Amino acid sequence: MTAAVEIAIRVIAAAVWATFAIAALRGRVPGRILAATAALALALTVRTGVIAEAVDVVTGRVAVATLLSDLLLLAATALVVDARPRRRRPRRARAGSIVAAAAAVVMCGAWAVGAAPGPATVAPEGLSASLLARPGIAVAVLVFGLAVVVPAVAFLADGRAEVGDLAPGRRRRDLVVVLVLGGGVVGWAAGVAAVAGVALVAQPWPATRTVVDGVLAMLVAAGLAAAVRAVTRRDAETPEQLRDDVLDLHRWLLDRTRGTAPGDATDDLFVAVVEIRDRIWTLQRWVRPEEADAAVRLGRELGLGAAQARAFALAVCLEIAVAGVAADDEEEVDVADLSALGGAATEQAEVAWLAQVQRARVTHGTAAAARDLLTELSTGDASFGSAGRRHM
């Protein structure tokens, strides 16, 4: 069983390194997520037997490779929790980062105390029973487990609240998958803490390393599978799906902007495209240029590609505009040119673009994003005093 776990750790470590290389080359992944991926890859690499033995021999310390791997796993967890855009990062995420930093200091101190009575070098056995027999090292492992649980629970609480704000769609499904994996991480870390706690008051469990590393390998493998599925999956863009998306966007705009332009619900795709463009031109009079620019930046901060970020920005701007219309706000003097965000000269390409805007509106929580964006821009800006912007 131990040999199988060792092989699994090596294979998964190589897969994480490959994922890191691809993400770095594509340049679309937020910096903190990229750093978390690198930390996870390095933690798994250091956890393999050959590398761990080399580290311990070079450093001349007691299983320092295990300590290094745990510190990297803790750093990866903190980076994932802290990866949200600054404007949307809750206080509990910052508290999780502080807890992780403090735990790292305690872990190093406890490990030094636990390693002091022993020989200069021991056979690297990972989180073995002989290692946990030393009280100082058991304390370090206990602190590690609890320190991973705290930010992970903060992430789950924040993600659970966000799921409630998202409309059914791809983004919500992906977030649910992430939360399920986060729950697995919490369970794994709690198990590690329990094993260390038992070692402090009773005899260490002989199968500790196999079980802990085996569960870690399964969690990372599941995370990789979910990430690969999210990257390789493509939204169905059949003509029927494109048509349905555009007609849905047309109906939504029609329902939210009655009185600004004539029109009724239609099943004619060409008529829907023309009326959507007409309403976008009308609605841009309630959107300021800085709002459109901020919406594009927010899309890029969320890790969207260039075209996806523009579609997201247009959907956010439409949310801002329809809120202004509903509140009977005055039109802006300096208005945004929403046509600059995207569009096409041919009907087929325009249908594809508007369908992408509709998918962004449904899957990326653009109403909540518009509220966050206006809240940020309104800080210290006296011109944001209209009813629509106050009560969106």
C-alpha cells in the first residue's frame, strides 16, 4: 500500500507541475492561484521518498522534508483562500492568512524542539509513527492540521454565501465543485490534527503515513480532474443554443427596459439582434466610461480571457443601466460607448457575441458584480448619488 501511495504522489506531483507550466504560459491565471499551484507541486515533490531523503541528508536534520512539505501545503491553502480580488476579500480571509503565518512560526519552533533530542538524521518516513512519538513534532503536526482547517472553513463559509448570489449556470456549478473539494481538505486536515492529538496522549498509529498521504493524493487528483474538466469543457454553441441565448437576452432587456424603446418579445432572431443593439445604444446613456473600464478590469481579475472579460463587462454595464432606468435616474452627461466592448459586422458573428454576453450575465453573477463595482467607485465620489446607484 505504501509503495502504491508513493507512486501516486510522484505521478500527481508531475501532473501539478505540468498544470503550473501550462497556466503560467497561458497567463490567464491570477498570481495567487499560480503561486498556490507552485507551492502544492513543490510540497508533493518534497513529500516523495527520494527527494525527502536528499533534503534530510543535505540539511542533516530530523525529517525536515516533512516540515517543509507541510509548510508549503499550508501556504498553498492560505493563497487559495486569499486569491479573491481585494475589493471582495472578506475579513475572515485576511484572518485566515494571519492564522497561517502564525501557525508556520509555531510549527518551526515545535519541530526544532522535537528534533533536538534525536540523532542528526533519521530515515525519511514522512508522517510516521516514529516521528509522531516525539511530542514537539506531534505538536507541530497538530498545529498544521488546525491551521489548514481555519482558512479552509473561512473559504467554505465565503463560498457558500456566494453560491446563494449566483444564478444557476456554469459558474455556480464550478463553485459547488470547489466547495466540495474544500470540504474534503477540511476533513483531511482535521484527520491529521486528530492523529497528532492521539499521538500526544497515546501511542501513534502505525498506518499514519499511508492513510494521510493516500487521502492527500486523492484530494489533489480530484482537484486536478475538476480543473482539467473546467478548462477543456466548452459551452454548447450549436445554432439552437446560440438562438436561445440571444432570445433570452432580448426578453430580459425587453422586460427591464419597457418605456425606453418600443418592441415586443419575438422569435425572429434577426429582429431580436437589431432590438438588442438598439437597447444597448439607448442604455449606454446611463453608464459612465469609468464604470465600463472598471467592469473590464473586474472581468480580468476574475481570470476571464479578453473576449470573456468584455462580454462580462457589457453584461455588468447593462445591469447598471437597467437599474438606473428602473430608478428613473437622469442620463449621464459623459456616457460610455458600449459598442467598443464588442460586436461584429455580420449577423452570425453578432449572434455569437450576444450569446456570449447572455452566458456571462447568467453564469458570472453580473448583478452582484455591478453592486460591488458601484460600491467601490462610489467611495469618495459625490456624483454617485442617484437612486439607482444607491439602491441597486
